[in-house]
Amino acid sequence: MANHSRFTPGILKKARWHIQDNQVTPESVFKARRHIVKAMGLGAIGASISGYVQAGLFDLFGEQPQTSFITTPLTFEANARFGQDEVRTPFDKVTTHNNFYEFGTSKQDPSDNAQQYKVEPWQLRIEGEVERPITLDYQDLTKLFPLEERIYRLRCVEAWSMVIPWVGFPLAALLKKVGVTSKGKYVAFETAFDPEQMPGQKSRLMGGGIHYPYVEGLTIAEAMNELTLMSVGLYGKTLPPQNGAPIRLVVPWKYGFKSIKSIVRIRVMDKQPPTSWNQLAPHEYGFYANVNPAVDHPRWSQASERRIGEGGLFSAQRIDTLPFNGYSEFVASLYEGMDLRQFY
Ligand SMILES: Nc1nc2c(c(=O)[nH]1)N[C@H]1C(S)=C(S)[C@@H](COP(=O)(O)O)O[C@H]1N2
Ligand SMILES: [Mo]
């Protein structure tokens, strides 16, 4: 993928996405907040307190509420299960170091070019091998299912990683609502196609050669796994456009390119759907794309990764990459008996 990022578009530079200081949640605030929660005897952060209490703690530090459509209290229970203790990548890194080729191929392009992206009205259609196909409107995305925070590692195939507190609901909840038929073996996802708003879809150069719309897919077992999240927010707020507003997939044990952004269509199918990076470079990017330190990318090692934290990209800490990105206990059984070198 790195090789496809060599073009610097140099056009359509709009004002940089501006984050006011009082809207940033720096790591120091989280550490202090954690301290206070402990001092108050509330136990591990997130394990036992509601979103409202957390919001109250934010207020203690004088943070301004940011426009957000997430108005219901979040639950935090899942974090105790999935590893809540890792240091979160700061908000400003999560929202300015992105891959979203519809808005350009450099890491800064999405935050520079996606700010005007209109997500309302939005329609997300769920169809195919389902008993009750539905179309969700913008409001439904944050109102139809209870929302949880899920602090997950995100491991990009380019060998960098982050820790991101997503907000969302399990994809399984949505699939149960529509009812998968006995023929449903795979789930296909499709990003919005809107070249007027997405400059990368207009210019082959700016869009990195991907054939749009961007498409992705999972097996039905992967889609139903408890880790698989439909995300509508991060850091407790509505998803910024560069991170895939208004709704994107998050599959934490797979390379980041599986976590498709700004989804308009989910189709349950009887056969394996095509996927964008596999179409572009099939020998480099497979359908499964499970994080695997033992299987190198043809052009670079996957044994370690740069964890993006407080400092600049080049001060990022290099750490070992874990099989299934550290989520083996939840997902390894899905691939029992499979040769992960062949099904990369
Ligand atoms: N539609 C679409 N979805 C996408 C991409 C993209 O270019 N277009 N990039 C993927 C890649 S390579 C990664 S690493 C993640 C990055 O998510 P983030 O920018 O929110 O960290 O989004 C994935 N989803
Ligand atoms: Mo990625």
C-alpha cells in the first residue's frame, strides 16, 4: 500500500481541520481522569460508570462539549474484556493521520479534504440474503442500537498502529435485526460513491488507483463475532468525516483496510464478495487479511509495528505485532485448520 501512496496530489487544499485546544482530549487528561476515578473508588475506568458520569468528569477539566449526535449514555463494560488499559492514541493523531483514499492518498489528505463532506441525509441499506431488508436513515445509525465504547488496537498493513476508543454497536445486532437466511455465508460492504464530494473518486491519481466504490467483505462467522463493530463515533463523539462518518466498520484483528468507511450498503451473500485492495494487488492483499506477524507483506516485514502515541510519527515506539493483533482468544477458532499463509 505504501507504494501506492507516493503521489502527493497538491490540489484541493482546503483549510486544515481545526481542532480547538479545548476540544482536544490529551492523554494527560485521560490519565488524570483515571486517577480521579480511582480516587473516587469507582474502580477501573469504564468498567462500572455510565457515560453521564464520564461526561461529568470531562466537565471537571473544563472541556467544551463538541457537536455530537451521540446523546444516549454509552456503556463501557466491553473494555474490561477487550483490553482497556493500553494508552490511547491522542485524538489529534487519530483524526489527522488517516487512510481514506477517497479524499487523497497522503495521511493528511483526509483531514484536509473531508471537512465539508455531507453525511446528512444518509441511507444505509441492508439487503441480500436477509429476511427483512431495511434502510437506515442518519438518525437511526445512532439511535437504533445501544452504543458502547470499545477501545481497540488498529493495525494498518503499512506497519503502524493506534489505540482508538470507538463508539458503536456490534454488527451482529444489525444482522440479527434483519435475519440472515440459510444461504447467507458472506457479508459485503460498500462505501459511498460521490465523486463530487470525494475528489479521490474523480481522479485516478488522487484516488490511488482504487476502483471505486471501495468494497470490503467478511465471512458470516467473522461478521457475527462479538469483536466486529459498526462504529459511529470515537472519543465519545460523532465520527469525524476523515474517520469514516457517519458509519464505518471496525474489525480489530484484521489489517486496517478491512475496516471500510462511510458505508451505504451491506449485502449478505452466498459467495465471497470482491474486496478493493485484493482487486488492486491480489498477491499483496488477501480477502482474510488477518494481522499475522509470521506472514510478511511481499515488500516489508509484518513482525513489528510503530505504535503512534504522543510524539511525532518518527518518535513512535516500535513494538512486536501480535497474531490476530492480540485478539487470538476471541477469533483464532474461526480459522482452525486453515493455512493462514495460503488464506492471507
Ligand atoms: N472507504 C475507505 N475505507 C477505508 C480506507 C479507504 O481508503 N477508503 N482505508 C482503510 C485503511 S488502509 C485503514 S488503515 C483504515 C484507517 O482508519 P482511520 O483513518 O480511521 O484510522 O481505514 C480503512 N478504511
Ligand atoms: Mo491501512
